[in-house]
Amino acid sequence: MALLFICLILITAVSCDDDDGTSVDEGPTIALELITDGLASPTVMLESTDNTGRLFIVDQSGLIYIMKAGTRLSTPFLDISGKVVARASAQDERGLLGLAFHPDFASNGRFFVYYAGPLRSGGTSGFDHTNYVAEYNAAPGSDQASAASGRILLEMDHPQANHNAGMIGFGPDGHLYISVGDGGGANDTNDGH
């Protein structure tokens, strides 16, 4: 397993006094701070929308972790590692790729994930895998979701292993938006293009 870290970038404004005593803004300074390590391949980090201050870290391996009060909890918030395609290499673009919290997550515990799983039964012959959008639930404020609560909302057969996209999020109109990628393959000439 490759050792990757997630760093928090801190930007602060700095000012100092000029030779004549007037204040001069030198612009922002940037610092990196290690907040966790030991992840296979983190793809997303989001603050929950329930005002608890928890950070949720999505790992491509199929795990979602919580950072709480500066510490990563040892038990994952969600483990769907058995549903995602196992990564063939560190460059593999499949796995758990997206997370979005329902606008009313604080009261209903609903959240959505985007992941690359094995080709579905009846999927397009010769295609590599199926990308899924699924809804899960957690009790409001809980640090663990129910993996059994998963409900598939969308299945999209994908021709090659790469270019899966995966960013999902709710817009100001309350709709869930999903990025789906272009199917992969060099020069867009392979099956599925």
C-alpha cells in the first residue's frame, strides 16, 4: 500500500510595518499540516453538512473515514470495499470516487456515493465495469453508517477502467449532480465511444 497523506492547507494574511511605520500587506502565507496518513488513495475530503465539524475522507479502496477533533476515527464511517473494483495498481482510476451529503443530512442521515463496481449482471458485453450511484443512511450524528442501507439509484456500464470521474454534489436547486467521465480509452476510438 502506498503511503499517501492528506494535508490541510492553511492560508493566513501577513502584514508588517514598512520603514516609515505604515502597514504593508505582504499577502497570504501557505503552510501544510499533516492531518492523517495510511490511506490507500484518498479522493475526497468533505465537512459534513450537520454542523458537527467532522471531516469525511473518501478512500478509493471503498472506505469513508471521519476526522473528529483532529483525529481519524479507527472504525470507518462506511465500508463498501466488497462492492468496489479492487484497484489493480496505484494508478487505477476505479473504486470509491465520490460522496455527497443530502441537504437535510443533519436530520435524515442520507448521503450518496459514486463508485466503480464489477460489471453488473446483464451489463454491456466486453465493458470493464459498472459505475454506481447509491444512497446510504446513518442515524443523525452517528459516526457509523449502515452498509446494509445501500440502495442503488443509477447504474452506468463503463467501457474501460479509466476516466470514471465521480464527483457528485447537491446544487443550490436541491438536485444531485453527477460527473460521469468519457468512457476512457486512448483517442476515444475504443468500444463505448
